Amino acid sequence: MPLENISCNKSAGGWHKQYTHRSEALNCDMRFAIYLPPQCAAGKKVPVIYWLSGLTCTDENFMQKAGAQRMAAELGVAIVAPDTSPRGEGVADDPQGAYDFGLGAGFYVNATEAPYNRHYHMYNYIVNELPTLIEAHFPVTDQRAISGHSMGGHGALMIALRNPERYSSASAFSPIVNPMNCAWGQKAFTGYLGTNTQNWKQYDASELMRIAEIKLPMLVDQGTHDNFYNDGQLRTETLVAAAEANSYPLEVRMQDGYDHSYYFMASFIDDHLRFHVENFNK
Amino acid sequence: MPLENISCNKSAGGWHKQYTHRSEALNCDMRFAIYLPPQCAAGKKVPVIYWLSGLTCTDENFMQKAGAQRMAAELGVAIVAPDTSPRGEGVADDPQGAYDFGLGAGFYVNATEAPYNRHYHMYNYIVNELPTLIEAHFPVTDQRAISGHSMGGHGALMIALRNPERYSSASAFSPIVNPMNCAWGQKAFTGYLGTNTQNWKQYDASELMRIAEIKLPMLVDQGTHDNFYNDGQLRTETLVAAAEANSYPLEVRMQDGYDHSYYFMASFIDDHLRFHVENFNK
């Protein structure tokens, strides 16, 4: 799997780089960004935090707006930010071009419904293909954590719950934690997975947490002034109830006055990076 | 001068807000952003750092991408980010719509040439109108510093050199320090000020530094892998020579491997905020 480097910026003593590559899982060309901390230049292998972004984002939003590089450099951890859906000519989009389905809105599932099943296999891409690529081409260990925002927070929690042996910890900002029971999730799951809701449960963090056997440290930050939280799209309380029912080690921090934006994430990203690095070191 | 608040995000314990207002200096409606640190909520008045952005930017780029809020909150300093030119219907743009003149490219001068002299008085706006507005409407002191990037670094250094009694310190990332002798500056100054280069000197930091009598602490960061530096647009060495000739307290840090991007600024913005706050406290 060859990689093409398309940009490189020195950042906090390390390097932000973008690459394109052919994805077998997604059946198209994909772009991702990686932040390599200064420790890599000294020949050290570092662990990796995978960051999954939200609706409408690409690999760029988090790297440009979250301000994570300074702390990643201090802690010696790499960050990988993939795109949020397959891309390119021939990749089916929302029929009306809506922002919440299709391009920029892959929801980290493996689609089974035509025409989306031709490309929309973001679950396989994030869980298997991308880490294999990263670990083959960059100075990283096989220690992994996963985090994300909103739709990407859903992806991070859901993927960690299904693959606890592959990650040391998981975290999220403003995650969609019960997509089966919110408008965004119902639209996406119907389009990608069909109308049989039994097939949705494998992608619903609240459903998965209630039955999880292997448990990971998990941290969620949720702003109280987040309009999507207040509109019922995020359903944080459902995840809290699932954690309580199954004694899951979930820490949810309700952050007073914060909204759904990158200003919120930039305010607390240092805590998330420290949380993941503490768990790498356990 | 009424202000209209158009956005508000909690950020690092403080608040990022955008406002619109009618500008007399610019003869149009303008938008700016302000970051108010948590100390303001406790009733404290804080000093202000004015941030001038570069070509093509608005008030948003710095606030979204520089990661300055965390340290501004820690230090207890406000940051004000104005737009980079007058805006709106009837504001003349570059005849070819180029990025380096007209809209998004006011160069912080008072234009004398038609049609630009109708609106392009960014110098008056930044030096007088905007601070008067900020100090009337927000919990801030009259302690001011000024900083900026590229075209905005030119603006920050030039304005501080001409108004040393109004600022405690000045700094810049990748500034255009000798616009009279680079392609960007020559195009802008010809268009805004006409062809008599005697009228350009009052807006050229290197010219001003050679004759400055009141001297301010001044910090410049310049990346060695900055393509605009290497293409001769920035001319850092001209400012260094002027400082040496006039014993001006200028610190220039050549930052190895860094480019012209926000990744560079985010890497060193904390140093600039600390520099300004140290000088407020002297």
C-alpha cells in the first residue's frame, strides 16, 4: 500500500503531514493527516491516538483547530486524523446533498445497502486498514487509543467497545452515544444499514456498553450549552445509564456553558491526551 | 457606537465573541472578534493584545487556528482580532480580484488614491477607532500590545513604531518588514498610496525603525522554511539591520524548519502572549 505525502508543516517541534493512499476497504483514494511528535525524529517509536471527526469534516479540521500538537509533543504521542467518509468520483452522496449523510458523514459503519455498500466501509477502514498502514509506514508502536467529536465521538466509543483488545482507552467530545434513537443516527443507519433495527445495535455505543465484557477506561466531555445535546441528538444520559447498569468505567464530565464547537474541544483536548497517555503507560 | 453581538463560545473558561458595528473610519459595517479571559467574569479589567491577521484572513482565522485562548486565560489578557480590510457592497476590490490587494488585504494604511480612499483607512481604524470602541464596551484597561502575522505583522510593527505611547510592546510572526521593497508591498502601496514612494515610508517598519526615538520591546518569529521569506517578500534582514543601526530592542528568532502557516504560529503563540504580559507588568 504506497503512500503519497502531499503536505508537511513543522508544528510544536514535530511534524504535521498529510498523505493520500488507495483504500481497499473503501474502494477509493483517501487522505489522512498524521502528527508526529519531536520524539520520532530522535528515533523513538510512539503510541498513536486515532481521532475521528464529526459531520462535514475532513482530516484537516482537528489538526487546524483543536490545538492538540503542543501537548502531543510534550507527551510524545502521534495523532492520526482520517477523513469522515469515502470520497471521489462515483462515491454516492445523500440524494439531496444533505450534510448529515453520504460524503463527510460515513458514521463509521460498514454499509450493507446499495449504493452505499460499494464504498462506505468506514468501520473496516478505521479498525483494520488504517492502523495497519500507519504501523507499517511510521515510527509508532501498536499501542492505540481512539477519540473523536460528535459523529466521530460515536465512532470512537463504538469502535473501542467492539474492539477493546485493540485500544488502551477511548474518549469523546459531544458524542452521539445512542444513534438508534436520534434523528441523525436513524437517517444514517436506515440509509447505510437498512430498516431492520437489529442490525443497528452493533453500531450503537449505548447498546454495546450494556453488554460489554472487556472494559476500557473511557472519558466523555459534554457541554451543557451544546445545541445538539439540547435537541436530543447526543443522548449522553443513555450512555451514563448503560455504564451504571454494567459497571463500566466511564467518566462523563458535563462542562458548564460549553457548546459543540472546536472552541470546546480546544479547551479540554490536553486532558484527553493526558488521559490516553496515562493509560498507555499502565 | 452600538455593537451587535453575533456569536459567543465558551473557550478555556472565558468567552470568544464576535461583534459587528458601523465603522466611521472605514465607512462601512465591520466585524471583529474578542477573547475575554475568565478573569473578566470575576469583574477584573484586563489588558488587550490586538492581533492583526494576514492576507485573505478575517477575524476568524487567528481565533480558530492559533490556539491562543488557553494561555490568554492563564495570563488574564484579552485578545481582539479585527478584519483585514473594509468589507461590503460598494467597497472597491482588486480589479482582477487578486488575493493580495483590496478585500482581505487592506495593509493597515490610510489610502489616498481613488477609489480606495473611500473606505480603506485601516490605519485609523486599528490605531484609534477600534481601541476606543473596545475600551468603551468591554472590561479592559488601556494597556495595549499589538501583534500579527505576515501582512498583519507588518501592520503590528509599523503601528507600534508610529504610536509607541499607545502600546507596551509589539510582536509579529513572519512579518512583511520592508513593504517598499517587496512585490506585495509595492503593489499595495502603489494602489492605496500612489506612486510617490516618499509617501510609503510612513508605513514601512524598516524605515520607521531606523529613525524611532521612543523604543518598545519587540519580538519577531520567522520560520526558515517559509516560502514567502525565501521568495523575498518578508525581508527580515532589513529590519535586523535597522534595529542594529538604531540600537532598537528587537529580538528576532529564526525558527528552524517552520513555514508561513498557522501551525507555526500555534507553536510559538504562548511565547508571544507571555512576552506581552511581562511588558504590561513592567
